[in-house]
Amino acid sequence: MTDPLPPGSTVGILGGGQLGRMLALAAARLGLRAHVYEPGAGCPAAQVAARTTCAPWDDVQALRAFAQGVEVVTWEFENIPTAALDVIESLRPIRPSRRSLEVSQERLAEKTFLQGIGLAVAPFAPVEDRAGLDAALARIGAPAILKTRRLGYDGKGQARIMAPDDAGAALAAMGGRPAILEGFVAFEREVSVIAARGIDGSVAAFDPGENLHEDGILRRTTVPARLSAAQTSDAVLIAARILGALDHVGVLGVELFVTPGAPPGALPGALIVNEIAPRVHNSGHWTQNGCLIDQFEQHIRAVCGWPLGDGTRHSDVEMENLIGHDIDRLPALAASGAALHLYGKAEVRPGRKMGHVNRITGPAAR
Amino acid sequence: MTDPLPPGSTVGILGGGQLGRMLALAAARLGLRAHVYEPGAGCPAAQVAARTTCAPWDDVQALRAFAQGVEVVTWEFENIPTAALDVIESLRPIRPSRRSLEVSQERLAEKTFLQGIGLAVAPFAPVEDRAGLDAALARIGAPAILKTRRLGYDGKGQARIMAPDDAGAALAAMGGRPAILEGFVAFEREVSVIAARGIDGSVAAFDPGENLHEDGILRRTTVPARLSAAQTSDAVLIAARILGALDHVGVLGVELFVTPGAPPGALPGALIVNEIAPRVHNSGHWTQNGCLIDQFEQHIRAVCGWPLGDGTRHSDVEMENLIGHDIDRLPALAASGAALHLYGKAEVRPGRKMGHVNRITGPAAR
């Protein structure tokens, strides 16, 4: 157990995208300084951080200077090179720890871990080659999804296999990288739980939100999710179990499939864990306008050894992502009664997350 | 009418204290960059602004470079030297305009303005010397308050006159500066209204809050204020009248005395305008956790020509200032379920505002 970092301390954030930006803003509210490390120039977080180091992940001198200038290091994305983490970890604590990173950087490790702590996941099998894929398909059946084990996000590095004939093309799409075949889960809806775990082991979960994806990218999260009381309770318990098993310090997002029927190993209406994100998550952005303390502040509180805040939802919220040229609707959106959260990205690109809006749809319904 | 500034534009903020800091944070949410101009080193706003110019108010070159690097200029405090404003105004629009500054920089001008637009104020008289003070006291009567006309805030530059015998000491406390004598208003409570006016003349007011001062410094604001529906409506109309008469663009705070009886020129229960602040105001900090859009974002929206946002209150809130060593209560406060807003000030000094906390006390009562 560590003493909480006093105000005026500096939090190091690896990655300067929108999540790093909103973490830096939350740190500022708490009187903490943010020092962002990001290889790309002109990143969103640099505009709001007290300090930014713009250097590549293999610049050992820059990494050392960064670590020496901060009290604790956290990250905004999972795919940070191991060697960079080695340098930082020799100097300052990294929270959440590398265990959380390792499990979530690799889909096979993640699924194995989740299954190992007794949670329901889609049937899965590792795939290295065509023979392995055929064997996996024979066991799991089609439809199924072939995914690269690493570096996948927002639907990239994935190929659907609707019938065994699709196997060759799907495998080719993996580009020779190790893959995992996941059985298709027929789900009614996808929900996610964002939960935080403090350095003292205390856990606080936000109410589950219901997610709608388009083209593999989150489009909308609606809170509350349409879940029974038992399902809501299950969702929170699942998140708590994962947090505890990882000894995670900080926020973690869990995507869950709500099943209509009874897939193997699951009760009707049961929740199947789709994937975890060991960090603040897009599907938790609604908390900025639905709760007294949002996911970004919970994360900063946790990694700085502060007590977790009160994440009770005061309002029902609908969060909508602004993707690519959605941002062109800005004048109308600004006038619409929605809260805007824009990321300071200069260039609009198709599929690029430019910002999001939160709409309060009413007082919290329970 | 001007086109709204597009995201990525830079807002210049004169003054780098906590109000400048929270304005910069609000600008960031909207995808705008903040450039802060502040003579003092290591100011609170510099930690969160995209850029900071640390230079004195008489550095014409720095002022010019600052103005040329931003699209619009606003301010966080009223006492900016006129010559600095001259330089900036020759290059970029200043919002709110200097009319709002001029009226509120000088108490005699402010009272005269308020009376001129038909609002009730405490009886007042200009005071230059002892003879003038005696004459003013003879007309207004004791108790009364003698105040310097300029540079007063948080109870500084004020002296109470409980009886004519106090006149000499009170005048001495003015240090030879022009003063104003204000009749003492017997009030039940002080409330304030924070309202915004857009560049198109639209007005949005937050619900009035009830203020408690200690030693001349705001200690606590409770929302909603204990007001009748008619008083609430009056308070909002008073703010709107001031905003319109000043052609103000941005946020303005109005402090009002709620009177129990019938002072000269006022109905029982009427509202007497105490003073105005032509900017975001400490008594509006509750909006950060009580409304979808807070006072800081309303101000940035207004000065950037954006439509005003929805400032409807979703929750009842109590705001408490953390003054001086109040900040030592931090560990307990962090655990208390309150939202913390700390200003990043390194040095604790008695009377110094170090931060504030907002507590949600329930869903919005109406």
C-alpha cells in the first residue's frame, strides 16, 4: 500500500490520443500534472498536458528522462513495446501493472485467462496454419471469426468465416500472423461494464451501457442498458472478478454479449465475455455527463493511490461517437443540447474518432 | 454576427488563475486550443493550456504576438490595464467587450449603470474626502460600507462604518483612493445568478445559487437557493437585463441580496443587486457537476460565437471552497463522495483559494 500522491505530483501517460487527453484533463481537475509520452507530433493530449515528450518508443534516453520526471506511469493503449515498458518499470511504478497489459495484448492469452477464472467466453482455438484452421473449424463450426492474436482494434485484423469455403481467404487476411478462431456468439445485444479498482483493492463499477457498433467501430452507447437486475448484477460481478484476478489498479472495460438462448456452458440470458480493455474505454465516455466522477477521474484516482470516487449515475445518457466526417454536423450538434467532447484532431479521416457527444435523456432510471 | 470559430481555433485568455485554468479545460472539451497570457510564472492555467505567454502587462511585443496567435481574446479577471487592452483590441476581438470591463472595474460606474437600467441597488454616494464622507453618511446613514472604487475583491479595500465615529478610520483605510459609500442592506440571504449571452443575443441562465461568505470570501454555494418562484424569475430577468444593456458576450455573475422587508425603493422580498462580475464566477462553480454544460463552457461557447449549451440543472449541488489549509482535508475529501476541483497551486497561503468541491445532494428539486 502506497500513500496517495499529493496534488502537484506528475502522472506519466503513455500515448497521446484522445484517451490520454481525457486522462490529462481528469488529472488536472485533481490538481495533478500530466506528462504525456507520444511518438507522434501534435497529438491530442499535448494540447492539455503540462508537459509532452515527443519521442519514439525505442528512445531509451527519452524514456528514462520521462520516467524520472513523473511519480507514476499509466497508459492509454495496450500496444506499447515491451522494451519501452522495461525501461520505465526499472524507474517508476506502472499502473495498471504489466500483467493487465500482457493478458489483453494477446487474444489467446485473454480468452485462456477469462476461461481460467470461470467466465463464459465464445469457443476458441489457436490457429497457426491451414491445417490448424480446418481442425478448429471442424470443432467450433461456422460461422466463426478468425482474428489476429495481437494488435487488433476497431474491427481490424478480423475475418468472418461464414462457411468452411471462406477459410483460405480468412487465413490470408491474417498475413501469416498467429491467429485465433472464435465461435460466433448469437447475441441479443452487447453491453459493457466499466469498473475501477483502487490500490487498496476496492472496486467501483459504473452502470452497464448498451453498445451499438457499425463497421466494427463503436457508434453509440446507451445507459442504462436493457438488462434484468440479475444481469446487471452479473455484469458487475464479472468485472470485479477480472479486476481482482489481474490485481488490476485503474479502470478496465469489459464487453459482454447478452445471449438469448443457451449456448454451450451458458444459461439462457447469460453473459459471455467478448473482450476486455485494461484501461478507460470508449463505451465509458457517457460517464463524463452521467456521473459525478467519470471513468477518467476514477482511473487517475486509482493509479495515484487515491480513494475511488462516487460513480453513481445521476442521469440517463446516450453517447454517440463522431467518426470521420460526422464532425461536419458540428454546428447543429453544438445547438442540439448535447455535451460535446472534441479531441483536437486537425485532420478528418474516414473511420477516425474525432470526438463524441453525450445527451442526457432523463434523470437516472433504476 | 460572426461565424462560429471552428475546432482547432485558439482562444486567448488574459489571466492564468483558476478561472483561466477552468476556461482552458472547457475550451479543450470543445476541441479548441487555449493560449494563456499571464505575468506570473507557474500559473494554474499554464498546466492545462496548449500555450502560455508569461510576460508583463506592459510588454507590447508579447501582447502583439499573443493577439496575433489567437482568434479571439477573453479574460478571467477585471483588472487588466487599459493600455494592454488597447494593444490587443487593435488586432483581435475582445469578448466580452471593454464596456463590460469598464462598468465593473469601478464601483461608482457599476452602481450608476445598474440604477440607470432600473435595477434596485443599495443607496450609494461617491466619496473623495472627509467632508464628502460626512455628507454621504448624513444622507445614507450608518451602518454603511466604505469601499475603494477600484481593485476590490474578496472583501479587500472595504471598511465598515457602524457609527459616524468610524468615519476617520474607514477613510484612512482607503489610502487616499477614490471611494464609494454604500448603505448597508439588511438582507435575509445572498444569492447569485450566473447567466450567459451569446453573440446572437440569446441568453441562458443557470438556476440561482445561495451564497455563504466568511471573512468576505465565498465559502459555500447551495443550489437551488431558497427563493420563491417569483424571486427566481426576477433574478433571471435581472441578469438578462444587465447582459442586454451591456451587449455582453460571455458569462456574467450577478450577486443579489434578498431583502426581508421593504427598503427604500424595494418591495418586500425584493432583490437588490449587490455587484456584478462580468465573467465566470466562483458562485457558478457548482455548474460543473450540476448541469450538462457548465459556466466555463457557456463562456467559451459565447466568446467563440457558438450557440449556447443546455445549462439545465440535473442535480442539487453544494459547492464548498477550499481556502488555505482547507486543502489539508484532502484525503478525507477525496474519500467523501465529493467531486474535487483543485487548481494546481503549489503554495498554500491563508485566504488563498486552492480548490473547491461539489457535492450532489440529490436529483434536481424544482
